[in-house]
Amino acid sequence: MSQSTLSEKLRALRKKSRYTQEDISRKLNIQRQTYCNYENDARTPPLETVVALAEIYHVSVDYLVRDAAAASDSEPGRSSHEKKLLSEFSALSFNKQKEVIEFIQFKKQLPD
């Protein structure tokens, strides 16, 4: 999701998780139209809502609110390959991140 806005990330995460806007609005205890406004970039959710959304989607608040380009620029020592890997990794759920780490540890034990 290069240069994705919060609204684009929310929509993509919701669809990836197979939730409806109604599902998420119920989890947040808000009206569906309010959540729809977040996805349409018509309103910015308050911080406590962003935190709740990060928990629902199992991502960090940093992932939701940081622009991908700004995140890449803030790490000048990283190659584009490393930046891409970190971006993809941070988009995974916590459980999938654990699986990736376990896979990497396994692969490090194998001969080249």
C-alpha cells in the first residue's frame, strides 16, 4: 500500500478481514455512517477509535496513521528491498507476523 491514506488502509483491512462496515461500526459502537465517513476520508476518526481499529485489525497504530512514503524516508539506511519487506510485514496480523519470524528462524538454520 504505497502512500496509502488512513481511509484507504481502513477499507483494505476491512475487506481483507471480510468485515462489513456494519460489523466494524458495531464493534466500535458507532453508527455505520460514521465509519463510512472514515473510509471515504470525509471525517478523521478520534485517536481512541484509531487505537480500537488497530486492535480489531491486529495492526499497529503507526501502520494506520503513517504514510508509507514518509515511513520510508525516515529510514535512509535501509534498501528499497528492506523497506518493502518491513511494509509488507507490518500489514500482517500479529499471529502471521509470529509465523513469519518462526519461518525466518527455521530458514537461518538451513545451509545455503
